[in-house]
Amino acid sequence: MSDSILDRVLSRREDQEKEAFDAVDCVAQVLKLVSTKEADILRRRYGLREEGAETLEKIGLAYEVTRERIRQIEHQALDQLRSSVHANDFLAGVERLVVSLLNTHGGILAEEYMYELLLGMSKDVPLYRRCLTFLLNQVCTDAIEEVQASQNFKAGWKLHTTSLAYIENAIQELSNLCEHSGIPLTLAALIEAFQQTTLYAQHPAVFTEHAVTSIIGISKHIGKNPFDEYGLITWGLISPKRMNDRVYMVLKKEGKPMHFEEIAERISKIFKKRAYPPTVHNELILNDQYVLVGRGLYALKEWGYSEGVVSEVLRDILRQAHKPMSKVDLVNAVLSQRMVKKNTILLALSDKTLFHKTREGLYTIAASEQPINAHTS
């Protein structure tokens, strides 16, 4: 119980420190520990100002000295800052905050995740990103090291004590789980599956939910789609590169037929890039993954759709009945003639251009009915 209380207190303090953290202000405070000239050179060299970074040559020209002299001054200033980390309360506090964050997240954090945690609303502001990167890569180096982008990892940071080998083992296990699933998973489902593995059973205290989330975030093999679902980065449902991938993803997520114009609108909204209805319509026409089920309405063939088949059966049943029918009777009548899913029948009935629902909840053929197999949009 006391451990739980202590954990909550520490977590609350960490949240307060994150809230108060300002990378630009921190750098301004840190640079007071070196001379005015050294501070100016560091600002120019690492872009710790709005203007961005400058080359050694450009800084040298400004001070009328060689590039090598500027490099020497830069290294001297950085050495002085690094040696001040534990002697200076402010710098020690910055390092303590970052180390605490890394400990909470399994000892490793992807670059973007670190920016999100420490910069908040300023995470996309270049100056703030450069200032935080400077603090992590050039000042707080006793406990923290940079993770270079590689075949397996995105760029980020880790504690010196964190083993990349155990991170790689966890990534491999998570990748295997995704591959075994074959479909995108929610974060909760992926973590739950990981918690059933032998690797987790061997190190349950290490692989907390925060840690597993962080490991997923730094992996180059596992990705997240716009619907916050996770899977292998090679999957079209995770990293949709072609228009067809995006059309399929939207329909798959919707779970029911959509008009091609609605699909285009949804793609534009989700991917923040205009998708033109004619382009989307061409994809739907040219790929046999999709089936036209109404005027401009398309479904996935994998749902069991055949073009107009269920609608035609429903129409024939209603014509032969010579009276409105209930949903239950219609479903049973179709199932007696076709091996289709119940949902397929219900989706067909929901097409208001073909069927009309009366006030009593019965169904008739819509007055505006058009030929079922018409490929008009």
C-alpha cells in the first residue's frame, strides 16, 4: 500500500515537472553557466534561436577566427556544461526529469514521443525541438544517450543502463504477435497479448504498459494507422501508400457499403490530403476487391457480396408476397434461397433507393427503384 502511495506521489511530481518544463527557458538558464561568447556560439551552432543553426565556417567569419577555433570554443563550453550537471541544481533537475521519464517508459523513448511528453503543445515548433535535442544530446549525457535511427529503431533516447538487446527481443515478440493476428490490433489488445508471452512472464516488472507502449513506438517494424490500430509496418491497413490501400482501409473500418463520394471525403479527412471522387471511383471499378451494391454504393467482396444478388432476391420475394413483409420474415426467406450472412441481408434492406420501411416497420419495394445491376453513380 505504501509503495502504491509513493508511486502516485512520484508520478504526480513528475507530471508537475513536465507541466512546468520549457525547453527554450531551460536553454536560456543553462547558457548562463558559460561566457557570453561561448553562449552565442552554442546558440548559433545548435540553432538555439529562431534563425536556426549555422555552420562552423559562418560562425568563424562572424568572429574572424578559423573553423577549428570555433570548434574548440564549442567543445570547451559543452565540457563546462556537462561538468556542471550535478553541481548545478537547475541542470540536475532537468536531467532528473528526463531520467524519470525514461525509467517510467522502459528506459527508452522515440524522438517524437519524447517531444510530445516534454514539449506538449510546442512539440512541432522547430526552436523548442532544437532546444530539447541540445539538452539531451549535448548536456545531459551522463545518464542518457542518443539512439540512432537504424533498420530496427527510430531515432530516440535511452538510459545508458538500458540494453538494446532486450528491446529488440521485445520488438520481435510483438512483431510475431502482430503477424499471428493477421489484422490490426488496438494497443490494449496488443499489450494484453504480449502479457501472455514467456518473455513477459520472465520480466513482468520491466515490461509495464508504459514500457511496452514505448517499445512499440520506437520500433520500425510496428506501426499505427489513423484509427489507432497497430500492426506490421508493411501492411496496407497500417501504412497505406496507394489510393487503393486507403479505399480498402476506409471501407474495412466502416464495415458497411459506402458511396464513392463519401469514401473520398473520408479519405481526405483522415489523411489530410485531398482525395478526388473520380480517382476513388476508378479504384473501386478497377479492383475486384470491391462490389457495386447500389447506385454509387460499394462494398468489400470479402463481406460475401455479389453484385445485386441479395437485393434481387429480396425484390422477388416482396413481389411474390404482394404485401409488405417484416425484417425477420425477409431474412428467413432469403436464407432459405441463398447461403449469405444475415448482416448482408440487413445491409441490402437498408438501401432506401431499393426498399421502403413503413410506419409499421414492414418492408416494401421503393417506388423509385432502379435496375439492381445498373452501374450508375
